[in-house]
Amino acid sequence: MVFSWIVYKSRAHRDKVNDKAMKDPRLAGTMKTKRMPFDSKRMAYGGCKVMVDA
């Protein structure tokens, strides 16, 4: 499992970045499908450890 987050300068900056990301052609194929990319019934939960701390 990988968990991360982004800190933006402001809400306007967040909106600008998200708009660019949604228009990125490399993501277009992943956004068109209505199916989940994995079987959520088979997900397992466990402990987590920090790999990168910036």
C-alpha cells in the first residue's frame, strides 16, 4: 500500500494543478473505465510504516 498527499500553495493553485492533471493524455485511459482497476473484495489491511518522510 502506498499513501501520499500533496500540499498546495492555495485553493486556486490546487484547482490549476488538478485541471492540468485531468487533461493529461497519459491518464485518459484510466478515467474512461467504469470498472474498478482491482477487486476491492480481496483487499487486505495491515500495518503501515513510513518509507519516505519529506
